[in-house]
Amino acid sequence: VQLVESGGGLVQPGGSLILSCAASGFAFGDYAMSWYRQAPGKEPELVARIASAGGNTNYADSVKGRFAISRDNAKNTVYLQMNSLKPEDTAVYYCSYYQPPRDYWGQGTQVTVSS
């Protein structure tokens, strides 16, 4: 199993970024996918989740209306469109999925929102 995130970087407040997570080594289209983030000194936070077929999504209250999760099962990729970014969005962002009996994680991509 491999999950490889990309698209992070430094962005000014109010800016946008698109994160991608390329998956391999498992039946991507059979599993819900999630984006988590972890800021320094804080616990990991679930940011967004998308069902296997892509029709059902859930978001943390802190990102509702600003972030959008999507997936392309033909490309084995999940995306996180992040708009109206705030300094408090600064964190390492990870994609993840759960296949019993464990969670799988990528290496993460740093997002820094600062002027």
C-alpha cells in the first residue's frame, strides 16, 4: 500500500491550494478516503472524508464551506481543494484509509498559511 500526498506549500491568507493523494497497492475504489491534518503540538484532526463511490462527503466544522474533497477512481487519486485559507489551517496534511484491522497513512504534505 502506498499513499503519496502532494500539492502543499506556502500560501497567503485567503489563498487556495489543491492537495492530491495518489494511491496504489489496494482496491482504491472500494474504500472511503480521508484527509487529516496535524498542527504542531496538536492531535490529528479529521478534515474531510469521501465515500468509496464519491457521493457522500463529510467535513470538519472548521473547514465547511471552504474545503472540498473529491476523488477520481480511474486515477486512484483523492483531492482536497482548499479555499479561503487561514493561518489556523497550517498543518501537515495526510491522506488515509481504513482497511481492517488498521489505518494506512501517507507521508504528509506541509501546508503553511502566512503573510
